[in-house]
Amino acid sequence: MKIILTQFFISDLENQVIYISKDKPEAAKKFKKDLIRSLKKDLKNPYHFKKS
């Protein structure tokens, strides 16, 4: 499985981080870091979750 982070995704992510950072800069950094970490984790084990 391969996920390609498009320029559109990166741009939207940066806009969301900027918006969050207006109120809580540390929460914005954590949001971005956690999202990227989750994407990488899911790529390593895409079948980790049980089927519905």
C-alpha cells in the first residue's frame, strides 16, 4: 500500500495548522505530528484493524 501526500493535502494541512495555532500553537504542532505519525503507522500495518 502506498499513500502519496499531494501538494493539495500538504497545503490543506498547513492551513489547518495555521488556523489551530492562532489559538493554541502547541496543539497545532501536536496535531500535525500525530497525523503524520498515524499515517506512517497505518502504512506499516494496514490490516491492523478488525473488519466491521
